[in-house]
Amino acid sequence: CKRIVIKIGTSSLMLADGSVNYQTIDRLAYVLTVLRNQGKEIVLVSSGAIGVGLNRLNLPHRPKSIPEQQAVASVGQAELMNLYTRFFSHYNQIVGQILMTLDIVQFPESRRNAVNAFEQLLKMGIIPIVNENDAVSVEELDHQTKFGDNDRLSATVAEIISADLLIMLSDVPGFYDKNPTTNPDAVLFHTLHAVTDKEMALAGGNGSKFGTGGMATKLKAAKRILKNKQQMVLTQAADPTVLFDILAGKEIGTYFVK
Ligand code: ADP
């Protein structure tokens, strides 16, 4: 695997009390820098703008109105990139920011421009950090204008830059036959060659306090990855050095492959 997209969810970047998980950010910066120095092309899709924004603005939970959410995302995205820039710079790694909106991939010209930006950053040894542009992109009722969740965004990024592998880092070790958070007897799927209605039915509703995805959006992303004959690993972010093991071919989390 040479070109790898790594997606980290809000639940892994924030602690239960709503503060930022600096340890995870630091370890992620270290591991991704090592992989980059080994010659891998690394793209990071990071959630967390709303979570970090809520923390920065001292708000207990996500505001109801959309404009207020946009303001929180605007503050949080800048703060999040500030954190990444600082932590990555400890390891001498430069990062860039790419904010996506759904229309960018819907129009061939803007899509080509986005791909060019990724290619140039990777060529320069820079790690692009990607998120949806939540400050300006808003869920519409009658037509789709938003990715809506970063699971979908990360599959789209993997698709447009023809990545070899998508690694999703979440707060659970993988995909189980039932929600492991509430069912201690849940059994992990080690490998899946397809995502059908049967698997979709095993993914409970929405995810954590800050997250918007849950398991369903991760399975949908996996389905798309398989359709494109790409590969995906879903595992937990608690210890990002797990990325070394995954790339060493160890059986970790749930591996989606045709
Ligand atoms: P992230 O913030 O990493 O995107 P989410 O919190 O949105 O993560 O989604 C992961 C959550 O999905 C888990 O914490 C778990 O509660 C839930 N979940 C529901 N069904 C399943 C399942 N079958 N296997 C694993 N996790 C599941």
C-alpha cells in the first residue's frame, strides 16, 4: 500500500468531558509522520471541528440553529488545524488544509482542481488534512449539498485520489454483529467481502455525543470502497501505533476487501 487515507472520528479526538484528546493527536502526528518518512502518501480526514469549537467557546452541547453551528465549526476548524500544525511540527512534518464541499466532486472541473491540490501536496511530502467545509456547507432539505459525515467524505477522497487503502479510526475495535458498546457478547467480523442489507441491519443508529456518523455511515463507506475495488480497515484510534501493525499485514479490526 502506497497511498493511504486515514479517517479519525470526533469520538477519538475528544474526551468524555468535552476537552481535546491531545494524546491521540500527538500520537497520530508521530505515526503519520513515520509512515510518510517511509515513503507512504498519507491523507488525513479529520472530524472534530464542532467538538473543538464547542470546547473553545465553552458551550455544553451543539447549538440548535444552523448559523450557530456554522459559527462553532468556523472557530473549531481553525483551532483544530492550529493543533495539528503544532503537533505535526514537533516531528518536522508539514500539513496542509483541504476543505471540501459536495459540489466540488460533482463538477468535473472543480473535482480536477481538488485532485491537483492533493497530488501536489503529496508530491511535496505534505500531509493534507481534510474536512467538510462546515462553516459554509449546510444540509438542505430538498437537494443534497453536503457530504453530511466524514465517513462518506473519506470514501470520496479515497475514490478521487485512487487511494490503495482507507483506514477508519473510531472508538470501537471494528464492526460487530451487534453494538459492542451495549452488548458485551458482540462478535467482531475480521474480514468482510461485501456489505449487504444483512450487515447494514447490524449497525445501530447514530453514534456518540459529537459524532454524526455511527456504524451505518461506516458500512456505507465500506460498500463504496469495495465497489471501487479498494480496501478499508475499520479499527479503534485509542493507540494510533496500530497503523504500523495494519500496514505490516497483521489482522486488526475489520478488513473490507473484495
Ligand atoms: P466516530 O466518531 O469514530 O465516527 P461513531 O461514534 O460515529 O464513531 O460510531 C461508532 C459507534 O457505532 C460505536 O461507538 C458504537 O456505539 C456504534 N455501533 C453501532 N452498531 C455497531 C456495530 N454493529 N459494531 C460496532 N459499533 C457499532
